[in-house]
Amino acid sequence: MKDIPTQPQSRDDFEARLRAIGAARYHDRHPFHARLHGGQCTPDEVRAWVINRWQYQSRIPMKDAAFMSRVDDPALRRRWRKRIEDHDGGVDEGGGIRRWLALAQAVGLNPDYVASGQGVMPATRFAVDAYLRFVRDMPLLDAVAASLTELFAPKIHAQRIEGLLAHYDFADDRSLSYFKKRLTEAPEDVAFGLNYVLTHADTLDKQNAAAAALIFKTDVLWAQLDALWHGYVEGHIPPGAWRPGEGMA
């Protein structure tokens, strides 16, 4: 009978385990992204992606605020606060949310329509709400571990910038500013988060929970693209979801 491990993995082995999850399960492997980055998406498929991804983007600072509300350590709150500032920006300018709305306008959508959340698919809402509840309710270590999909984000942002610039007329420095900014923001965030997880996952049970949290987050991202493919590539748009021609600029 094979022995069941009882001791935690070494720091290096556990990091390799986390990175292997991303290599196997991150949504850069989803066929929708190959379609998008390769220039095969129709204008309406791009618009549907922008509208539905907004639901996720707009909830990131809410997720981080929920996390911070549970943190007793001021040092951790100070480090995590940057994430909210990165996405919400200042009073008058900046922030990932406003950069995403610039992309919405570039693809022909009314930014106010996108920001309203109208037209988001039910499956997208369910997936994003599940992530919010996870961060709000699960142990802090699990919540930080779920954020480690950022380990794999710079690669997909670089692919997206290259692919969109090569294949779509709307793509320029302004419309792609969200992705370009994340190339410098995400590595700083993930370096802190990775160190936190590797340090605090000091038992095998905690390592297993952290790995499961990262898998959960990859499922959240993958499920959104499954819904997008079913709705707009295969043409099965669910009731209440955006239909081509609605919400245009």
C-alpha cells in the first residue's frame, strides 16, 4: 500500500505544485482565447467578451475590500490596499476599471451600458459571485492562494496585446491600456501573494487547501469562457444576456 504523505512539501516543491496547476488549468489554454488572440472572433464576440469580463473586472476591488475587512494585521492591509487603488484609481482618473471601459468604447459599446452590468450572462454572474463569496468566507490563506492566478496573467496579457494589435482595428495604446498596465502591476502583487502563501502554508493540510483554492479560481475563470463560447460562438445566448446591437455607442 502506497504511503500517504503526512509532512508538508518543501517550499520549492510546493511552489512547483502551484505553478503546475496554472500550467494545466489556467484559462490561457481555453479555445476562446486562441480564437480571440488569433483574430478569429467576430466584432460581436469581442463585444460579448468585453461585457462579460467587465463583471469580473468590476468585482476585483470589491473582492479585495472584502478580504481587507477581515485582516487584523495593518501591514497586510497596507500591502493589499494597493490592489484596490490599482483597479478603482483616483477620484478623477486612472484605474483598471476605467481602462476597461476605454476598451468597451473602442469596440463600439456604450461605456455606461457596460458599467451598468446589463447583458452579463447568468453563468458569468454565478462564477464571479462564487469567487466573491470564497474570498469573503474562506480562511485568509485560501483567499490569498486563489489570487495566485496572477502568476500566469502576464503571459496572457502579452499574448493578448500582440494578438489584438495584429488582428483588430480597434486595438491601440488607449484601448489596450488595461493589459499594458497589468504587465507591471501584476508581478508586484503576485510576488507578495506567493511569498505569503509559501510562508503561511506550513502544514500539509494548509498546502492542500491552498492548492485547492488556486484550482477553484482557475475554474472560475474557465467557466466564464465556457459560457461565452456556448453563448456567442455556438449561438446559444441565454435569456437576459447581451444581444448584438444592444448597448452600442
